[in-house]
Amino acid sequence: MFRPKIPTMPTPTGLVSAPAVFRPTTVEPVQTPPAPVAQRPTVQITPGTALAVIGAGTAVVLVVGTILVSMLLATAVTAASVAVCAVVVRSLIASSAKRR
């Protein structure tokens, strides 16, 4: 009951042809001239350049961090003000219901 039933391989019917024979062919490599090498100047990083790159990276990180923190703070202030407004509106509705 728990054993899988494996299907039997069907036998081919009709006309069966012999397999094709492939003969390998030789490929001769094409001689291409080497690509010319461009003479580029070597980039040298001086200590002043390294300090400038580090300073620019630090400035970018600080600016992006400040923007993200200010957006988070704006969201928190907005959520707090909405919560205060909800409490005030709920209080006004409850007090008007008691007066009736």
C-alpha cells in the first residue's frame, strides 16, 4: 500500500532508425594580433588626497544621517500630535454624550 508504483518503460512502436554517427572536425585557431596596450598614467594617492576622500565620505554620512533622523523625528512628532488630537476628540464626544 505504501510502496510507490514505478511505471514501466514503454517499448517503441513503429519505425526505429539507427543512431546518427557524428565525426569530430578539427578547428584551426585563427591567429589574431595582440591588442594594443594603452599607456595610462598610474593613479597615485597622496596622503592629502586620502584625507580629502575620508573627509568627504564622513561629511556625506553625517548629512544623510541627519536627514534620516530628522525625518524619523518628524514622523514621531506627527504621530504624537495625532494621538493627542484623538484623545481630545474622544473626550469631547464623551462629554457631549453625558450632557444629553
